[in-house]
Amino acid sequence: MRVIGIDPGLRRTGWGVVDISGNRISHVANGLCESDAGPLAPRLLQLFEQLQAVFAAHTPTHAAVELTFVNKDAAGTLKLGQARAIALLVPALAGLEVAEYAPNAVKKVVVGVGHAQKAQVEHMVRLQLPNIDIVNADAADALAIALCHAHHARFGGRLDAALSKAGGRGAA
């Protein structure tokens, strides 16, 4: 399984790709999609084209995107939501289901605490994926989202198997 985690942002959208094989998780790549200052539509197009190139280069089989919450600046929240739409659209165009995780859920899985600071998240990502170069904090957050999904996907598969096995016994 190859998972891409996406941390949406209008100026910088972080992305991180990991491979999962059994209990082993390995780093594939991480980076940023960046937009120039200016009108919104061309900025969204820049993010769209760059994220599509990432998908073409790394062919993920699973995608996870961070949920965003309304903050004090309504206009900023709306623009972030539009960038988030690009982060949802590109995987959907690739035929992938998109898992969505709240920031606190990602931090809890990766760091162990739901209100961890960015530096703590990056530190724990580096511990789980040693000897990698992380482009910046946005890419570290994206890798954390990918790691969160990897852990949920592995657990979910075990849970489904256990439920199936338990259901099979109950029917006998």
C-alpha cells in the first residue's frame, strides 16, 4: 500500500508519501505544492497541476487529507477550504477514496498527544522515518497524516478480519 498524506494550504500544500508492507513503513518522498501571490483561480490551478504531477510521479494507492476547522478569519478559512478542495479532487480523479483526519487525531497517533506542537510532530515523524530529508513543516505534517492513515488502515484491516472471523464462528 502506498499512502499520500496531504496538508492543504493555499500558499503551500504539503505532501508526503509512504509505503506500507506488513508492519514496515518506509518513506518514499515529500514536498510542497506552492502557489504564487495573485488572483485565486490561477493559484488553485497551480496547486492542482503540481499535485497531479506528484500523483503521476508516485502513484499512491491511498490518500489522506487533513480536515480544517473554521478559524477567526472567515475569508482565510474560505480560501483554505478551496485549497482543500484541490487536495480532495486530485485523489478523487485518480480513483482513490480519501480519508480525512482531524489535526488532533493525527497528532494523537503520531505523537501520542492531541495538542502537540509542530516541532513535536516533525520530531516524531523523523523517529518513525529515520534518515529522511523533510522539506519543511508542511511536508512533515503531510507525512504525519500519511502515517496516521497507515496506522488506521492496518488496524482497520485487522478489525475487519477479526469481525469476519467472529461472525463466521457465530453462524456455525
